[in-house]
Amino acid sequence: MSYWERVTSSRLSRRRALAGAAGVGIGATALSLVGCGGGSKSESGGASSGGTDSGLVYRPVDTTSQAKPGGTFKSYLTADVTTFDLLATTSFSASALIGVYAYQRLFKYVPGKYPELSKGEAEGDAVESYEYSGDKLQLTLKIRPNLKLDPRAPTNGRPLDAEDVVFSWNKFVRVSPFHADLAYNADTSPGAPVESVSAPDKNTVVMKLKQPDPELVKLLAFERLFWVMPRESDGGFDPKGEIRGSGPWFLDQNTPSAFRSWTKNPDYYVKGRPFADKLEQPIVTEYATRLSQFKAGNIWNSVVTQEDAIPTKKDNPVLLLTQADSYPIFPSTLAFGYGAGDTPWKDERMRRAVSMVMDRELIIDVDSNRKSFADQGVDLKPRIHTVIGCGAEGYWADPTDKKNESWANVYSYNLAEAKKLMSAAGFPNGVDTLLHFNGESQYGQVYTNRAQLIAGMLADGGVRAKLDPRPYQNDWVPNYHYGYTKAYDPKRTTFKGFTGIIYRAVTGYPTVATQIYSNYDAAGTRFEGATPNGQNPQDGDPEVNALIDKIRREFDENKQRSLALDLQKMMAQKSYHIPYGPYAALGVGVNWPVIGNLGVYTGAPAGSPAAETAIHWWIRTDQPPLKG
């Protein structure tokens, strides 16, 4: 019997359960390592001019003026991708591991430059300029001139044009599993903005909009949605296994499940980028092998887990201990079932009680091992999520801030108050329920471990939740994850729903408005269900729906932020969705100092894979492991 099985079966106390959690490392892979940055002693001119007070974490330094082009960058992959066809796949990894190297989006996110972080604003990628009509119902795009596609047949180095955009859009609408996030359809996606896309000439694209959407340009920059692919991919070459793009890299070699390499596009529109001539990515599936190869200097960028970061740095002091620069802007959630019968979850007091039995501070202590890091002089700076993720700077309201305590107490651990709420709701002896979750491996072991931990904490508060793993494809997805989502199947007229509590892994979006609409609005593509009276949870709470609609239509960012605060207050009271994992922290990694400009350019928290800012990395031949 595993540790987590013992926790669940014997209902050990919450503190004993969590005290043992460090032994199984439930938080090791949960901390965000996206956008890690750091600078070496040689870059910063000595330990005194960079790093934290401990001198262990180094600050990035811009060495672009010293950069020398050329060389082969040594990286790695942990797994292969099943297809290179970005417009037809459900795989997010295809965008991160193929798209940002090979193809272009209409827009991309403006990177931050240390010490400033990215603000998540968008700029043209394939687009050179754009203009909204006065009523905000038309977006006219001018395609960047002379974006040369791959010189190999059948594209033969021709420039990408507006016809490619229209071709890609039509395919996206027809086959992409994510089309409902952008393409309007009265039945499946009534809240999506784009009604049609046309090309009046080869340099111009016109988007007709069903409704104004201040987030559209940022959504078009989001790497998980729309990519521009050449029209030759329809019969001229096989987009599942071949690439003919105009991005920063051309695919050079691909041996499935073994090795991938790229050569730089000499005609890429960002002049002088990438710096390296070639990028090598062996596929190394086993962590122990990756770590060994990293230590030997055959991999340059970080492979280590949280637990191994500082020990690896101490074993080889020349390595750079880098720290993440931003938090995720979306939390996974617990949501509630409103199936047949008199469910306890129709009462908001019961839902608030579930939130208040979660000891978030203790979870942070054990899950991230923050004291151990603090003892080494590294502050992980954890934050607690509300229904808006803590990485949404300017939108997220800190629930630990005293000015928010009048509404944010629902995010504080208070077992006595939780039991009072349950008693007032008519359940003085607690309740028996089910905790539904994906019982297969798609979400990873951390997710499964957390489901077991959640059940143990709920039991401490009198919510006796029996674990209910569900088969993924034919049960979990349609009946639980999308159990109340009207957009998932517009032909569905009845909603069986489910009883109990559901633990969902949430798809991230680049903007707060899009994120809350997708998950918390009844018309959203990943709606989680909500009801003020226990009836028709597929229709949501009208008050919540109306407020989210205001947020989505507001072009004034300051007003939008004020409305987002109103939403956090409202949702704390109603507690339809309990953020879990309940926190995020700035994790650490280690890199070789051969990487020049490491961490200087930073991407948007939810929309810029590291590879996109890595075009600014250059190879320092005077640094280890190339030179001892």
C-alpha cells in the first residue's frame, strides 16, 4: 500500500498527512519553472553585483553587445510529439515544441527585458500593422512583407501571404479542437469574436467580428490557438511529419522518439536572430539520464527537479542557480456536482466550508519545502490563488492582504468556522460524498497525489470524500470535466451532471477575461457548472455571467481590473470554484553559464514558451562547459 493510500484509508490527521508529503515530493514538479532567468558571476562582474542576499541566485545581465553568432546549442526534449500539424492537434506540446520554432502566429507577446517583466501586451508577428474599425467590429491586418517560407519544395522560399492566413483560418475552424475560443458559432461558441476571415489582396486580411472583443489581439498571439501554415500543407507536403514554415528555425533532422535538430532561418524577420546556427534536441525520457547528461555538460539548460537544484549547484558552483520570474495566471479548481436529488452543494455555506478546510499555508510549507529553501537564502515567494490566478498582475487580489480580509477569509484555514457553516446548512455531522478525478495518467502523478491529499483534508473537516477515479476519454471528459459545459456538445438537451466534488486540471489562457469566461461563464468552452438554487447548473449563476460579460467587453484596462476585483469578491462568497493547487511559487533551476543572455528576455506568463525568448540566447565559448 502506497503512502497516499494509507493516508486515504486510515484518515490520518491533516498535519500528519502533510508532514509526510515532503517524502513523496508532491510539489517538486508543480512549481512553475517557466521563464527561469539568471546571470553568471562572469556576466555580472562578480557576486556582489548580482543575485540575492545569499549570493546563490544570480540576476540576468544583458550581454547582447558581446554576442557572437554561430555554434550549436545543446538542449533536450523529454518526449516526442505525435504530429507537427498545429491546426489539427489537441496537443499543447506541439505548439511549444514545434510551433514556436517553425511557424508564426499573427501576433506574439512583447517580451519583458530584465528587470522588467512582460506585461502580456501583443505585437505583430506575421502581421506588420493592424487597425480596428470605429465600431470595433472589423479588424484589418497588413501582413509583414517578404516573410520567406522554407526554401525547400514545395514552398521554395516564396513569401507568406494573406491567402495562407485565410487557408489556415478555414482549416482551424474546420478541424481544430480549440476553434470555439476564437471562431463564432451561434450554437457552439456564441461568445467567440471572429465571424469570418477574408483576403481582399495578398497583403491584407480582414476579420469580421460578431462582437467587440478587447482581448482578440492577445488571443491571436496565444501559442495554443491559431497558427499560420502555408497552403501547400494541403496536399503539397504532409504537415503531420514535415515542416515548411517562416519561423526562426528550419527543421533539419527528425528521428522520432530519439532526436530532433534545427538550423536557423537566415531570412527570419528579426534580424540577427537566432544567434546560434543550430539547435540539437535529443529526446531523453528518463530523468536520471537527463541529469547525468546535464552534469556532463552535454545539455546546457536546466533539467533538474526542485529537490535537486541546490544540491546540483553546490556540487558544481560554476552552474547558475536561476529562479522563475513569473507566476501562472490560472489555477486548477475544485468544483461541485449538482446531480439529481437534494445535493448539499447547492448551499454556498457548504461550498465555503470546503475552501476553509484547506490549510494553504501548511500546504505551501510542506509542498514547496520553502523553509529549506529559505535556509539557503532562496525565497520562493509563494502566493495564494483566488479564482483569478496569482500571476495576473494588476488583476489578482492577494487574499492574505488585510485590506481584503472582509471577503478573502474563505481562503484562510478555519476548521471551526467550516464546521459552523456546515451545521448552519443542516449538516452538523458532515457529509459523505465523492471526489471525482481523472483516473488515468494524462495529468501526471502530481495531480493524482493531490487528489488523495484533498480527500484527506476534506475528511478532517467532516467532508468524507471517497476517491472516484474515472476513465479519461469516454467518461471523465464528457461526463465530469465537461459535465455542465453546453459548448462541449450543443446537441445535448439534458444534463445528467454528477454528485460530489470534481478536481479539474484547467487549461490556461493569456488574459484574465478569457480565462474567467472559459471556466466560470455558462457560455464558456470549459464551464465548470454553477447554480444559485441547485437548479440548471449548466446555465450558471446569472449574476456571475453578467459580471463576466462586463469584464470581457471592457476596453478600459483600469475599469476591467476594478470589475475583476468585484468578481473575486463575489466568487469568494459564492464559492462555486475552489482554486486548487491553491498556490504558486517561484521555483528554481540550474543552467550552464555557456548560455549568454539567460533570463534577460522574459515571456508572458501564459503565452510565451521559453523557446520564443531563447532566440536571444548566444553561445559563450569562454564559459563552461565549453571552457573550464
